[in-house]
Amino acid sequence: MNVLSNPMVLRMAFGLVVSGFACLVGIMLARRLRRTFTEAGSLEDSHPAPEQFPMHAYNAVIQQLKQQKHELATAQQAERRRAKTSENISAAVLSRLPSGVMFFAANGLVRQANSAAKQILGFASLAGMSAEEIFRAATLVPATGLPPRLTDAIQTALRGEAPARGLQVHYITPAGEQRILDITMTPVCAPAGDALGAACLINDRTKMVEIEQQQQLRGEVSAEMALALRTSVATISGYARQLANGRDPEQTQRLAKDIILEAAELDHTIGGFLAGTSATSHAAEA
């Protein structure tokens, strides 16, 4: 009882209890702080740090650009395939045309020509040739409203001006063959109006002109033939009237001989006309 009543002992006991309580409180606070720090660390691990965010955004942009580049390359390949298909179709159509077709680029050189144009003009290849080289021995038939030279008409079309139609040209091939060509020059312009070149359409009218000349000659021969027939018939008719009214045997015999000669001459004229007609028909068919 004396010990418990001693003030020193009471103060030491009270200090021990306070120290124990403070230690317990410190342990609880330490555990709470540890749990708080653990949760904060997990949150930091789940979310990128501010300095790491630009790298994530950069990678995302790079991936998007790569995807767009791939889509653009695919679209370009598809467009090239469509252009190639369209070019093949155009080339196939041009190769089947009986008329010659050439395309002069803006620099005045042939960029494309079909097989008919090569055959008509007598060249194995026309690519890269100028109008002066191709039509160096050509002569343009003068006509009202047309340029004085074929090369002038081509240059006019290359500048994108009015087309030139109905150009009749006397042309000589490299092999020396003379041909009559019908040429049409048409400017080719872009949607914006810029001149891209000129298209040249060529038709060989040599045989047609020959047939027209033969028909004209045949008409002239027919007129001469009709006049000759009319003259022969009138002569024979006059001889026949004299023969009918004559009483002299010698005169009758002479008139009969004249009629025979005139008939033979008429037969010769008709035979020559028919032979020429037959030859002309065979030439036209050939």
C-alpha cells in the first residue's frame, strides 16, 4: 500500500500507460500510411505518367498514318488497273478501225497510231515522228477556208483552235505509191481547256477517186457513144431510103456496101465501149 501511494510510482505507471498508448497509435498510423502508399502505387502503375503520354499519342498517330498509307496504295493500284484496262480497250478498238487514227502530243510528235494509219501512210512505226516528217511529200488540195498547208492545219489543231475537216491530200508513201487521203484534224483538250494535242483521222480515198474518175469518163464516153450511134443510125437510115427509091442496080449495090460498112463501124464502136465498161467494172471490184 505504501508503494501504490508513492507519487513517483504513480507517475511512472501513468507514463508507461501513455507510452504504450502512443506506441499503439503509431503502429496503427504506420499501417494506415502503408496501405495508402500501396493503393497510390497501384494507381500510378495503371495510368501512364504525364511524361509518357506523348509517346503513346505518337505511336497511335504513326499507326493511323501507316493505315492511311496502305489504303492509299491500294486505291492507287486499283486506279492503275482500271487505267490499264481502259487503255487496252482503247487500243483494241483503234486497231479494229479501218480508218487511220494518229494522236499528236502537244510537242507535235506522234504519241500513238493504229495499224490502219501505218498501212495507209506506208510506215512501219509512226511513234515519235513529226508532221513534217510524215507529210513531207504531201500536197494539200487548195480549198476555201482551209490552211494553205497541211502542217499549218496540224499546228492550228495543236493550239486547240477550230478543227480542220475535209482536207484532201495527195500523198506519196516512202515506197513511192501515190495516194489520195481525206484527213480531219481535231484538237484534244483537257477539262480545264488546256490543249493536250490533236487527233488525226485518215481515210484512203484513192480507189474511190479512181472509181469516180472512171464513172465520169464513162459518162463522157457514153455521151460520145450516143452521138456516134445517132450519127450511124441516121446514115444507115439515109442509105436505106436511097436504096428503097433507087432503080439503078449499080447504085443499089453501092448503097448496100455502104450500109454494110456503116454497120461494121457501128458494131466496132459498140464493142469497144462494152470492152471498156467490162474492164472498168473489174477494176472497181478489185
